[in-house]
Amino acid sequence: MIDPARVRFCYEIAKQDLLNERDPSGHWIGELSTSALSTATAVSALQLSLRNGSQSSDADMSLIRGGVQYLLDHQNADGGWGDTELSYSNIATTMLAVAALTLTGDAEKNPSVLSAANDYIKKKGGIDGLRARYGKDKTFAVPILTNYALAGLVSWKEVAPLPFEAAVLPQSFYKFIQLPVVSYAIPALVAIGQAKYYHDKPWNPVMRMIRGATFNSAANVLTKMQPESGGYLEAIPLTSFVVMSLASTGRANSQVAQNGLRFIRESVRSDGSWPIDTNLATWVTTLSINALSVLEDDNSHLTPECLEWLLDCQTKEIHPFTGAAPGGWGWTDLSGSVPDADDTPGALLALRYFYDRGNFDQATQERIRTAADNGCTWLVDLQNRDYGWPTFCRGWGTQPFDRSGCDITAHALRGLFAWFSCELWERGNVRYGPLYFLSQQQNDHWLPLWFGNQDRPEEDNPIYGTVKVLNYYRDVYFPTSGEVAPEELGFTDFEPAKYPARALAWLANQQNEDGGFGGGQAVKDATNGRYESSVEETSLAIEGLLCDNKGIENYPGLDKAIDWLCRRVEENSHIECSPIGFYFSKLWYYEKLYPRIMTVSALAHVCRALQANERGDAFSGSGTRESS
């Protein structure tokens, strides 16, 4: 049996813990995991810049030595390196670590480290294994091989040419020319493509002439796209690849390279390592607001300071990186952020709570309404022809992180529905968004774009993807009294209840014997037969199983899952992270606030369901809506 008092007690503990993580200015910043991959690329960029004419300094040498020591201290037992200290070894990070240690001379000084690493790389298939990991997507494979070539570990012939000359075209053309990298990797396309051209010019005289003629104009794109911080996307790996490529082509002292080096210097951690990105402040703030707003009995987190910060994060001009129109939100308030279709609906949902419960004056209410209208317009205009939503750029479907995604689409529809109006819903193909889910359901579950589970053979995460789609059904398909019914939107023709029902049955069947949830039902090993339970995935599963508003007793295993999560809170182990996040191109990370936020959200939904049981009525989903 579920003890309501225990659940509420654990919720209050988790809630206070999350509130304690707020920045003094009223929002959340979080903390991304340190990364061996980022550390290796930063070390390579610093070393190559010093080697190729950048002004030497004791400070840079100290940063290099600190990064090298971090790498030496974090080699896994199998000889490889993982993206985080909680990650399994992978060939990409291992090759980058070897390249960095080779450039600094530390590989030669540590022969046992190098031997173990090379054995791991060989076992994983070497260069062919690296290419197999990324398939047709050259976003990460080519930069890694470039780093390898700069370290003298591979011939430049192994590095595929990137069409840097395409960067001189208007951004609106990118979706038509089948670029071999994702939309957010244009700086790498230019810098690395030019490094390849510089060190290994094409034999074709026509191509050599075209690339030579566009070299300088393409390089100007790097200046145009570089944010004030100096860090492209606030990302250490992307910025480091640009810097090392510029340094290797005689441009170590260029303004772009020096700005990138400044960003690298300012991003180092106290242990000598670097994270993959500066922070996910906007993302974790909106997630926190939305988790803390499930229960209506305390709205103290909806502060004026947090609202002002969130409104200020909305883009007000055309973005130089992707050409995105004003109106969207990116993952952070820093200058390297880019508006996207996951952070924008997160902000729309949070703004709905500020609008409904914040007790603000009419002028502030109008500001919220205007921001939401602009955000909705931005989101509607991003929808793809397959009825789903991509992350950054409409129409880019050739690479993994440029196609539509189930988690992104579900979040987008929830954000739009929170500000529902008939005019909005009739615009474009918004009302057909659910068709995308039906085309993507695989064996009764859905897969996300930006999250994974490292134990699964395909490194995907069906728990996360399925729950995000179920949350859409909760907010839109299972309306309660007085709310907009799906038939008003024309959904009933293609949204039979069997789709969420099948997904709920699948989700319930993924539960581990200990009551928690992990990567799914498939066998991991002969010992436990399931994936190890995590706070993040168990919290998600609990929330997902409550999505159909049928009551707390509807799924027999739900009480065991709730007990598992409550025990973690009581032991203060609900703050332990798992590397479930994908940054890009299978680059793993974890975020300090993820387990905290997901625990609060799950327990809040349980409290809400228990309260509904006491009243003997149905309970509504977490999304708020406005009828036209």
C-alpha cells in the first residue's frame, strides 16, 4: 500500500533540495558533468595554438598540465576513456585522449597508458570502428580524425573533406544541399574543412580553385557566428576543434582563435577538466518550474526575479548561428545559446504557470502573453513536413540530430497546447502533429533524440522517449471537465486510445525486480536480467504510468516504484546522477539537477493522484490550457 504521508514527506524533502539549488538571482544554473572528451579537445587546442605561434604563457601551460593529469587519472580499466567518469569507454573519446597526450608528449612518457589505449582502439575497430559509430554523420568523426592527423597519428588522406565553401551560401540554402554535418556544426564544417584543404589539397583543379576562391569568405562565417563569449554553442569540443584547426593553418593569432582560447581558459574546472558546455540554465530552470508547479498549494517559486530572467532569455533578433527568427528560447542565457524546439516549449509551459498563478499586475500579464504568443509562432513555423518538430532547423533531415524527434514533438505540442487557441491550432500542420507519433511508435514505445542509456545496444532510451509522448497524451488527450476536448481539435480520427494504452502496458513491463526502472526490459547480463534502476528513469516511469488519469491503483507495480523512489529520498541518494543525456553525436553527459527535478515531478504527480483518490474523482494532467 502507498502511504500518502510518506510520499508527501519525501516530496517536501526533494522539493526543498531543488529550491536550495537556485541561484541567488532566483533561477537555476545546474552543473554539467566534467568530460574527458572535452578535456582532451581543450588540451589539443591549447597545445597546437602554442606550437603554431600563439603567445606562450605559463597559465596556458598550467591548463595543459592540469588537463593531461585529469586524463591520466581517469583512464578506464579497459584502456579507454568515457565521456564522463560514469561513462563506459568509447572509441571517440579514447582516440581524442590519445591525440591530446601525443601532442603534449605525455603518451611517450606513459607507455603503459598509451599501449592500453591503443589496444582498446584496435579492439573497437580503429578508424573503421570510429566511422561505424557515426555512420553517415560526419559531424564528429571528421573532427576526431582531424585531431588525430594533427597529432601525426593518421594520414590526412583518412580525413574526409568537408565542403566549407557551402558556408558562403545563405543559411536558407543549407537544407537543400545535403550537408554532411548537423545544422549546429557549421563552424566545424568551415574550420576543419579548411584545415583539410590546407594540409591536403584536392587533386581536382576545379575543386581546388573553388575552395581557394572561397577560403577567406568562408572564414568570415566563423567571425559572424562566434558569440561574445568566444565559445560556439558554449561548447568546449566544438570551439576546440575550430581553434586547433585555425592554429594548424597559421591562424592561431586570429581574432576567432583568440576568442576561442579565451572561452577555453575561462571554462576550465578546478580539477583541471572541462565540461561539454557551460551550463543548461534555461533548460533546468524551466524543468524546475514545471516540476514545482504540479501541485497548486505552493507557488512561492514563481518569483518576479525568475520571470524577468526567463523573459530576458527569449531571442529578440534573428539568430546569427542558425538564422532562426526571434521568439524562441535556447538552453542557456549565455551568448552561445541557440533557440530550439525543446527549450522553447519548456519556457512556454513555465510562462503559463507564471501567467495563471503568479499574481502579477496586468502589465506583467500582458508581457507574459506577448512572449508566449511570439514563442508559439516561432514553434509553429519550425514544424517539419513529416508533422514532427526538429531541434534547430526546419527541413534538415539528413543527419540524426536534425530530423524530427518524438521527445521534441511531444514537448512542442504540449507547449503550444498550454496556450491553446483555435487560430493557432489551425495554423500550418500543427493539428496533425500527433500523426508523427503514430508513424514513429516502435513495438509500443517511442525513442528520443537527445537522451540515451549506455547499457542498451543502440544506446537509445525508450523509457525517456515513451514517457515524453505519454505526457503529451496526459495534457492533451485525457482532458478533464471544463478543458478543451480532443475532438474539438479533430484528434479522434487518428488518435485512438489504443496507442497510449499499448505504450502504458509496455512501460509497466519494463520494471525491474527492485521496483525501479532502468534502460528497459532487454537482458543486460545473467545476474539481474534487467538494466540497473536509476533515479531519472524511475521518476520518469512513475510520471508516465500516471498519465491516463485512471488513478493510482491502475498499475500493480506502481507502488513498488514509488517505494523505490521514496527510499532513495530517505537515503538522500535521489541526487545521484546517471549519464542519460546526449549532447550531440553520442556525446554523453549528466546534469546535477536532472535526478532532483525528475524526483520532484514524479512525487508531485503521485501526491496529486493520491489527493484525487481521496476526493474520489479524476485528476488532471500537469499542463494548463486556455480555451479560445
